[in-house]
Amino acid sequence: MRTIRFLVITGMIMSLAIFTEASRVLAQDLGASDAATLKEIQREMREMRAERKRDRELIQKLEAKVDGLEKGSAKTQATTEQLKTTDEKLQATTAALQQTTAQVKTLQAKVDQPIPAPDFSEAFNRYLGSHTFEITGAAAGNFIYDQQSGALNDLHHASQNSFFFDWEPMILYRPADWILFEGVFDAGFGSTGTGMDLSIADFQLFLNKYMTLVAGLYDQPFGDWYENQSPMWVNRFITAPLPFGNEAIVPPSELGLQLRGGMQWGTLGQDFDYTVWGGNGPNFSEAVPGAALSGPTSAASAQSNGKSIGARLRIYPLPLEWEMGRLELGASTYNGKWMNGNWFNSWGVDFNYFKDNLQARGEWIESYRQMPNGVPTDHREGWYVQAGYFLNDVNAPFVPRQVNDYIHRLEPLIRYSGVNQHAVATDDIVAATGVGLGGTQIGLVPDFGINGSPALYAPHSREVALGLDYWIAPSIVWQNEFDIELPHAGGVFVSSTGAQTPAGAIPNDRAFLSQFTIGF
Amino acid sequence: MKKQVAAFLLMTATLGSVGGLARADQQMTPAEHRRLFLKGAELWPVYCNQCHNARPPSEKAPVEWNAIIMHMRTLGNIPPDDAQALLEYLKSGH
């Protein structure tokens, strides 16, 4: 702006000089002759001066404006600089914010992504290690009252009542996904005081999809009872059915090897499974008819004629999609030489049906034991059938809702079981009786899972059991059982010398059992 | 005869062990997890209740179900795919 102002002023000065010089030259040329023309020139000069004055004033105004504009421009420039700085800071902040937002989005996406539970569990497993050590099992305390109303084979009888407790921890050790160790202890306070027993101790090797090798001491895989129904919290009743109680038809356990597996043969739910096994074989307390079967550990030392072989096949014919429940049909056999080439042979069939609140099961078993010295074959047969129904869906009218809540936890049960055998060994009955203070026999003593009734030792025992279970949780139950003993006449009692005495009249007893059981 | 049986069992056990170890290394896809979970949810109330009351998944930690399902697979002769489905359901439902 200063340059412009300088040029304007310079131009005006030069114009004035040129004009003055021209007037002087013109005056010399014209002289004083033309006064009018001079006046005109003078008038024009005055106008020019006035115009120059106005121009000067205008320039001054313009200069003032220019100065004002220059000052305003400086302020604007300063403001612009500030804005620019602020903008740069804002851009930097925006970039940082965008970066943070991107990180947040990434994290959010990871958080929002559903983590499959198996992945979580696998991670948890890895955290804990590959070896799994698990303790499960059951514990129960019960009270048994048995009304012993009559004598049996001249044994003293007296009604019994007593408390018992039993604890059966199961230890599972899983070093890898192809091998498992299982051990079950049975510890409790029974008729002979505190005792402990090793029920199961075996290795399970998962060879492939369809073959599992079991080696050790295990429940007899004959039928369904010993393997699947004997655990306290699994058994709907407190006692065992007669063929699996104190007059067992087949040994309750075995020491040996099993090969087993299952497969689907049709649609989902249509399965087939097999179990074949061999072991120490059966052993009996005495070489007389009706002698009790003993455990496999005693067989290890007493049995000297080959081993046992057994097989069980089961089929499940109903597809799940039919929604007709699940039906199991099974057949079993167990055979072995029990003494000096004398065979013990047994077979059985079983069924199990479950649908909604209804469950029913049953088994039939027969055994034949070749006897030495020309004694007729010791033939035994036993059976049971039971049913239970959960009252989950039953709503009693005209009662408060709280009462119905209790009713929904109830499961009424009924079971009929029996054993037929020609004879019962007297020594086995004596061994099952208790001896009280002063050496006085106080009668047939109940024990954990056995009501102690003399009628249980009849050659032709029969029992009707009524049960009412109150389920507090799926594995916590208060069980109540009322046993009605209805033995049939017939059969004999056999002493250790082979002397036989007709069984005669067997008292009809009643027993009540109540048990609180926790499966853990 | 006894030697032949023993040799057969030994050979089967060896092969089975290798197979078992190989199975341990397998990784399932999410789709396979989902398929097994749904199948297990269908089997659980039927297979378990057949012998005893079905225990809810929350009763045991996932790592515990590993051992328990192995035990039940043996005891119930459960087909291996069904046992795997039950395991996925019980572990996922925790």
C-alpha cells in the first residue's frame, strides 16, 4: 500500500510541474493580449488545485482505511495462525481418537464374539492339567426295623431295629483320554461293626471306538442289577431284589478281564452293546446244595479248575424320534468250573423300559451247579420286576400349591421278587445271625441293604416291596421301603455234613426301612 | 491258544492306545461342537434317566465330566459318538 501511495503522489507532482511549464511557455507565446484566455487558464488551475486538494484528502482517507485494513489483516492473520495451530492439534487428536476407536472396536469385537464353551472348558482343562482325579460315589444313613414274628430252623428270633451308615466313594483317575482307573471303597457301620471293603478296582482302556478293555476287580456284568443298579443313590429301593441279595444266584463281582463296547445299528437311539469277560470264576461257601456264592477274591485261592467266561448282549430297539421311550432288552450268561471239574452255568434275561415319569425293569435268572458225589444238580432261579412313577405332573385338587410341590418330588414304587432253590445251607444262615451280649444269639440281624428277615433265608423266598422316595435333588433322596415277606413252603435246610431238614413253616415278616442317600 | 489270545489282546491294546492318542490331538470345529451339543441335549434326558436321575451339567466342573463320561461310557456301553455328544452337552451347559 505504501508503494501505491508513493506512485500516486509522484504522478501528481510531475503533472503539476508539466502543467506549470506549459503555462509559462504558452504565456510567452500569447503575451498579455488574451486576458480572457488567461483567466480561463487561471480558473482551470484553481479547479485543478481544488481537485488536487480533494485528491489529497481522498488519499489521506484511503491511507487511513489502508492502515485500518492492514491492522485488521494482521489480526486476521494472527487469528488464522491460531486457527491453524488449533486445527493441527485437532487433527492430531482426531487421529489419536480414531486409533483408539479402532482399538476399542477390535476389543469389542473380541468381547462380543461368542466364546464356545468347549473352548473355554478345554482351556480350563489345560489350566488344571491333563490328568483328572475325580471322587464321586454315595453315602447313606438308614434305620431298619424288622418284625421277626417266627422261628426259622430253630434259630432264635427277635424283632430288630438299628441304625446303619455306609459310605461308598468312587475314585476315577484319568491320565489320558484312552485310559481310566476306577476304584470303589465300601466303608460303613453294619451288623458286625465298622468295616471296609474294596468293591471295584480296575483299569479301563479305550482301545478303539467299539472296544474297551477292563482289567481288575469289577461288578459282575451279568444282567443289569450289579453293574447299573447297585449304587445306593441309583437303586430306587433300599434293599436289593432277592436274587441279588443274600441268596445271590450269580456272583456279585469278578476278578479278571472284560472286553466291551456299544454301537448304533439304526437311527439315533437304536443301539446294541456287548460285554464278554473271563475271571477267577464262581466259588461257594460249601460243597453242599444251597451254599452261598462267595466273592472272587476267595475264589483266587480256592478255585483250581479253570476260569469263568461270561457274555452279555443288549439291544435298544426304539428310535428316539418315535418318542416312545427307551427300551432295553438283554441276555446274559456266566459259566465256570467251581470245583474239580464241576460246572456252574447260569443265564438270564432282563428288560428295562423308561418313558417320561415311568420306569420299569425286571430280570429272570437261572443257575445250575453240578454237585460232587452224585448229589443232584443245585438248581436255582430268581426274578424280580419293579416299577416306579414320578409324580411330577400330578396336581392334587383342593390342596395348597406348596403341598403339590412336595407331591411332585415323590416317586411311589413297587417290586416283586423271589428265589426258588431246592436247599439252603444252614451254616450260611448261622453266619448271617448276630451274637449279642453274653454270647446269646439275638436273632437274624439286619444289615445295610438287608432287612434281616428270617424269611429271606427260605428256600422259596418271596417279597413284595413298597417304596416311596422323596427326591430332594437328582441324586439326593429320602427313601422309605416297606417289605412284606411271603415265602412259599418247600425246600430243605442242609447242614455242612449234607444232612437235610425240611424247611417247614417260614414266618411272614414285615420290615420298614428309611434311608437318606446322597450321591456325589 | 492262551498265547494267541494274549497276543491278540496285546496287539489290540497297542493299536488302540495309538488310536486313542491320535484322537486326543483332534480339534473340533465350532460347527461340530454345535452338532454334538444339540445331539447331547437330546440324548441326556433319555440315556441318563434310563438307569438313574440325570445329573444337571452344573453339578460338575467340565474337567470332572471328562472322567465321569469315560466311566459311564464303559458302564453303559454307550456308543462313542453318543458319549462324545453327552460330554459336549454336559461341559457346555456348565
